[in-house]
Amino acid sequence: MSSKSPLKAKRNFFYIAVILLIGLFIFRQTIDVSQFGNILWTSQVVKGILLAICMLVLRDLGYVMRLRLLTDKKITFNELIKIILLWEFGSAITPGMLGGKAVAVFLLIQNKVKAAKASSLVLLAIILDEFIFVLLFPILFFIYGKSMLAPHTDCPDWTVLQSKLSFLKNIDYIQEIVFTILTFIFLFVAVAFIGIFVFPRWIKNAFLKLSRITILQRWQIEIVDFGRELFETNIAYKNKKIIFWIQLALYTLMSWAGRYMVGLAIVWGFANAPLDLGLIYAKQYALWLMFYLPSTPGSSGLAEAIYMAFYCPYFEQGMSGVIAFIWRFISYYIYVIIGIFLIFWGMRTSKK
């Protein structure tokens, strides 16, 4: 693991600038600022927003408790909160399956966790997240079928947005995109599971050989490192008791339930139409899969647009853009803001 900090201000502020510029562009396309004045602050709206914030806390508390377990309770609770918030910040500006990994590993090393152990536990946490995802997605799809993937392209708000951003016509292919991404995640989880729990040495050697293939040599270091990390994760956790794995699974479920309940709470709070809460929740799985697409940092713009496509029929006409922004601010931009504050605070205290 490199000793260089992945939280360098110049690079991160470049990502943040890109996020904010794209966010501003989408904001201008989707929202008439005057619409904020049209929000009726009913008790249900207030309850929905407060519930969304509570679910956000639940999500991060699950991550903190899981990291506390993975680090054998050797890091203080306050420091674990800081690590999780900066991990989320790293994920926000570097989207993808392994987003934020370098940030988390670096912060753990700063807290006197050995580099090999830090890399192993972060990889295990990521694998657990993806494992829970591929476990629950088929169950939800069995219950709700393709309706959990269906965008509402006939919604007036969506029609207006699509007329401004013609590339959004590709949303018709959302089902194919979702299943393609899900296939890659499943393969990642399967390889990782085999590498950690079944044939760790064989997988390590297989990745070493894979890295020597000519067309893959550009990523040789990353491929070799991944195989090595799987092997080291096996060494670090192969002798853990069953109660350890049960706790890890429960904390992971807690985190991901909280993550998706944020979006559900916002829809419930603002809805002016009958809701199938189970279907609303299931759609969050499809929505979050779209974040793996190689698009903008943090999927800025895409996330708001997909949220509108999935949920605009439940809102008063003209308000889905505002509501999408509120959801996105609570579930995403808040981490960017907190991350900026923590980086500035760290730079300030390090100079004293």
C-alpha cells in the first residue's frame, strides 16, 4: 500500500468541481427554483425527510459497527465514524464497486492497522456489500419481476426532462444495463468467495498468470494485488467463529437496508398517489446498480434523472425534480460536504 494520501486536496477538489458543475447543470435542467416555494410542508413531508435522515444514520451506524468488528475493536468509535464518513466521501467522488477503497485503507493505516490487514478488511467489507446485494436482488425480482426495473417514461416531468436532455432516451435499455452490471457483480463475488474461502492459493496464482497476458499487462499491478489481497484476507479471517460472520452479515444488512430506505422515505413523504412500499424499495436496487456505470463522478446527473424516471408518477406534477434533488442531497451531497470539511479540518490541525 502506498504511503501517499488519496485525500490530496488538489485532486479531490477537481473531482468535487466536476460533481458540482454537473450537478448544477442537471439542477438547472430539472428544477425551477421557484418549485421549492411550492413544497407543502405537511406533517407527512416533514416525517419523510426526518425518516430519511434517520435511515442515513442507520446506514452509517451499520458500517461503523461492522468496521469496529473487523478491526477487533482497536479503534475508537469517534475515529471509526470519521473513517466511514471519509470512506463515503471517497466513494462519492470515485464511483464504482471499489470506490473509496484507497481512502479507507489509508485511514486504517493511519490508525496503526497493518497495511496487509487494512487492505484485507476493506476488501472483505466490499465483498460483503456486493454479496448481500446479489443475494437480495433475485429475491426482489422474483416478487416484483420487471416492474422493479420499469421507468415511467410517460410521466409529464420525465417527458419535459427528456426533451431537454435527448441522451436520456437510452433509459429504454435500463433492464439490459441492470442485468449486465448484475452479472459482473456476481462474477466478482463468486471469484472473491472462491479466492477467500475455497482455493485462496490457486486464485492468487491464477491472477498472477492472468496479469501476464499481453492485453492485460496495462493492469498487471492491480490484477496481482487483487489476487494477493484475496489470499491475505483468507489468512486474516479463515479461523473466525460463526458468530463473527453472523454479526458481519447483520451489520451489512443493516447498512444496506438503511441505504435504500432513504429513497423510500422521501417517496413516502412526498407521495400524492397510492404506494406499494415494497415495489418502491425494490426499485432502489435497480437505481443503485446504475451507479456502477462509468459515467460522471458519483453518477451526478444520472442518479437524479433515474430517480425521476422511477418515481415521478407518485409526485405532484412539476415537483419530481425538486424531490429528486432532496433525495440526492441527503443520500449523496451531504457526504461531499462532510468530506470537504473533514479534509480542511485535517489540513488545519496538521499544521498546528
